[in-house]
Amino acid sequence: MVAFAPRTRRVIAVGQEARRLWERGVTDVEIVRPVRGGYVADFDATVAFLRPLIMRALGRRPWFPPQTVISCPAEITPVQLRALQDSVHAAGGGHALPVSKPLAAALGAGLTADHEEATLVVDLGGGATDVGVFAGGLITATRTIAFGGETLTEALIRAVRRESGLRINEVTAQQVKEQISSLNGYSGSGALSVAASEEGAAEPQPHDLEAARVPEILARAMEPLLNELLWTVEQLPHPIQHELTNGGVVLTGGGALLRGIEEMVRNTLHLPTAAATDPVSCTILGLEAILRDLPSLTLNGKAFGARVG
């Protein structure tokens, strides 16, 4: 997130600082997400977010812009890719080598280039889910599914309003989702106190939300994604489907932290399924591995490129 001063668009805060302003409901600043659904949604905000990170990583302003590697959705159009590369360049980076997100996530999860058996990588991001089959250092059968953590947050908002007539905002829904963080039941007891508005009320007031209902709501909201994953597997060639019975599924991204997600994917796809050890960091760890060993890229780098179309 990036927080701007209203009208002037002067940057006030980025990252966690901007998120804290969002969580507090600060109204006299403009808070935006630079990336939506895996793509650049606000060019200026993306540049404002990246610039201090690039400068911090370099320690000083270089004579020449540094080469960078960037992860991008498994399916990205030339216009979307150009927007991402241009934002990196405007923030102080040089030539940006695009890497398909499922590939970066696979390498960050510990799969190696000599891993010959096919493994389905499912990266559950905030705005989208990226899927690909990893084998022999290559990523194939990639897909970007418009479903992510934000989808679950929106589903929770709609369900609370439909079932109880209460309106909760995105901040509250996100906090409830993170607190429960489960698809298969809640070990606590009682209700959660949340700020919610009744129909026609101007200001939110404390209300009790039945905690046990939240996992049910989130699990039901996951069904479209599970159906898409099943369809993806069913479209794969039979030899690859057979390999997946051994190679299985690796879950990465923030969504992999949800309790019960492994079981849901396993029961839907009927494949061995496990979350990565550090699912949130997989993509950046994979990019780091690529950056440290650029000469090893096969097919002149094409194996590590994004599919643009």
C-alpha cells in the first residue's frame, strides 16, 4: 500500500506504515494498492513503492541502473508487462527480466532445476492465483486465476451482510480473516467483537460476530478456485497427470497459510499436497536464486521468462 497526501499526491507512507494508516481508518490521506490482481493498477504508486526499496538494497545511487529480475503473473499481456517494466525503470532499476511467478515460487519452495518429476505449483496471492507445472527447470501449463486473498475478504463482507444485516468494511474483514485463518473450523469459542454498521446507521458500533461461521464462509468461497484447479489438472496431458500423482502439489503464497487449505486441495485434486515451509517468501527467494545464478538460465533465459500474450 502507498499513502498519498490528497490533491498533491505527495507520498506520506509506503508498505506497512501505509497499511497501519489504512487499518486505523485515516480519512485525510489517499491510500492505494499499487498492484491489483497481480498487475500494475497505479503507475505512480508502484514507482513510489519500489524506489525506496531499490535504493535501500543498493545502499547508494549507482552510476548505471542495476539489472533486475521481476516476477509477474503466469499470464500477462505485452501492455501489462511493459507497465511493470516501466515502473521498475522509473523507480531506479535497469533492464527488468520477467520471471513467471509459478517458476519463482517453485525455486523458492526448494524445487531444483534437476527436478524431473512434474509438480503442480499453486501460488495463492492476494489478488490472483498463479498455477504452473514445474519439471526439469521449466514451467509449463501456466494459468492466472482471478482469485486471491482479496476475494475471500470480499466474500466475508458479503456473507456477514447477507446473514446478519451488518456492514463491515474491508479493514475489519481482513482482520477477522487473519485472526481466524482457517477453512476447517475454529478452535476458539464465543464471538468476535467487530465494528459494524446496521442498515441505515451512520457510524459503526461494536457487534458480536460468530467466530465459528467464518471458516465455513471462507471454505465456501474457496470452491470456485478449487473447481478451476481441478479443470486445469484435467486439461493436462495424461503423462503429466500421471507424474503429478508422485510429484504432487506445492502451495505457496499467503493463502497457503490458511489452516485446512492443504486438505481441501488434496481432496479436490486427489494429489499429494503440501504447503512450502515459508510460503509467503517463496517468490522472492526464487527470484534471489535466479539473480545469483543468471548464467545458468537455460534456452538463453527463455525458460525463466514469462508467457506474454
